[in-house]
Amino acid sequence: MPLYMDIHTVDSADFSVEDVVKAHMEDLAIQERFGVIQIKYWVNVDAKTLFCLMEGPNKEACNEVHKESHGNTACNIIEVADDEFNLFLGEGKNVNDLAHYNSGEVDTGYRTILLLSITDLTSKYDHYINEIYRLIDKHKGTSILQPDDIMVSFIFASNAILCAKAIGKLLSSIQDNIEFNLTLVSGRPVDEHGNDLFEETKKKVRNMCKLGFKNTMYLDYETKRISDKERLVSKIKLEDFCIVQNEDFEFSYKLFRILSDNLAHTDFKSEKINELIGLSKSQAYRKIKSLTGIAPNQLIQEFRLRNSLKYLKNDCKTISEIAFDSGFNSPTYFAKVFRKRFSITPTYFTKISKSQ
């Protein structure tokens, strides 16, 4: 049978783990009538959320069990793949189906996701990738296979932060032409809307990695908050990170859509961003500079160049086509700007990408 995971949010001042245990026992008492098998559940008392993992014939049957037994139906139910679920959440311990960390504490289900995007402009540093994975293992992270980037799930936010600092130190020590962006975000396995595991969290890390200037490391406020609560000998220093507040993500989504929609327009300038984002010139400048590290017009050019890297690596278009599709007035100007930014020509980048 398919595997499903749901989210429940509880609006009660007296919410406790004991309440959830009782409700789970009520689910077990009637689940056979609906062809459902309750497997495991996670409880986050602070956030007043819980997540249930179950097998069932369909989403409706899974929800009917909750409705019939105690009336606390799910806010959302998604189908999950067993292999993906284990990678993101890890195995941990079960005590009568209630998830626990290996340390014995109740597992909240929340995880910290790290996304690392690397641009190797020399094709000399494949061996550093092995060192990065060694650091991930050292800090108890689990890698999730991605087409281009490195994504990792951490049970503990503090381990994720320490791993990110170690990776940043390693990559920053390389003198030649290699760039990276790294983002850490903590979130729920199931959101109130969406269809994928950790959908909102993955959206956040991907968005920030695409917007940040070279060698930028982002950390969301939720990860900082969770890390501060974890028991460590000393507090982790966060001077290496740009801290992202919750409201910054909504701004980043809007900014990314504006950049993506207008990328190919050669007349697209910062004035258009100000207009579409609904801020004055000075407000937009301050907001964009604080979030991305660069001014709006520089961000537009950087976004165009990053877009060109993707197409050059895939070698699916001519350099002239890539130049125009990325919003440059001419291939000559594109090549000039590209070389100034990356210290190599577009043709050379295509060549080394084939050898990677």
C-alpha cells in the first residue's frame, strides 16, 4: 500500500505529548476498518504540530481514521516514498510508535536542510567534493541526491551549522576560481499546503542559493532559534552567516520571480524591480543589498550571468543564443562581461564543463 504522511496543528493551550499518545491509541483501535496501518508519529509541543506516518489505500481513508476516532483531522496529507522519507527524517527510535531521537527525547519531526551550490570554473577541484562529504558524515548529515547541488538533512540544527561553517572554511581556502553559495533552513516534513516532503523548506534553500552573491552563506532565524535551544558546551558563533528572517523569504520569492520573468529583456533595469516590487528606489536598494549583498543593477547582471552558466554547462545552445536569452545586447558584450566576472571566456567554461 502507498505510504502517507500528514500534519495536524492543534489550537490548545494545554497541548501535550500525552494528548497525542491517547489520540494515537484511538486511531489504532479503529484503523483496520479503513484498511490503514499507523506506523509512526512525531510531536512538536512548542509548535503545536504533529505528523503521522501511515500506510493506507488512499488519503481519504487515512483521514477518516482520525475523523472517526477523535475528530482531529489532518490539515494536509501527502504521499511519500519510503527511500526519500528515510533520507530526510532518519530512523531514530520508536516507543509505541512515538518517534524519539537516539538520545531518548521526543523527535519533533523538524529537520534542518542544507543546500550547497558550487561553481567550479577550473575543473581542478573534484577531490574537494570528497572532503565535503567527509564533513557531512562527521556532522551526522544525510545526503539527498540532487542533479547539480548538494542537499543534506540534519536532525539537529547545531550539527548543520557546524557542518556549514566547516564547508565554508574549506571552500574559502581555495585560492583559484571556485565559487559557492550555501543555505540552511529548518522546517516541517509536511506543510499545510503542498504535495512534497519538506516542500517549503526546500523552496527556501533553493531560492536563497540562487539569489546570493558568490561565497554567501545564509541561515534562517528558525535554525538559529532551534540551535540555541539544543544542549551544546558553548553557543555557536554565527558571524559567517547572513541571518534570514521569515518575512525575508516572501520578499525573496517575489524578487526571484521578477528576475526570472524579465531576464531576457535587455532593457530590464532596477527601476522595473522597484515598480514591480512596490518599493521606493531607496527602500528597494536597502532591502536587496541587505539580502543579496549587492546592489539591484548588479544583481540583475549577476542573475543573467548565472543563467548563462547553466546553459553553457549543458551545451544545448550557441553562445550567441545564450547571450540574447540571458538579456545581453550582443554576444561580444556578453563575452566581455563574462570574462570580467569569472576570469575565463564562455567558450572555455563550456570546454571545462564537458570534462567534469
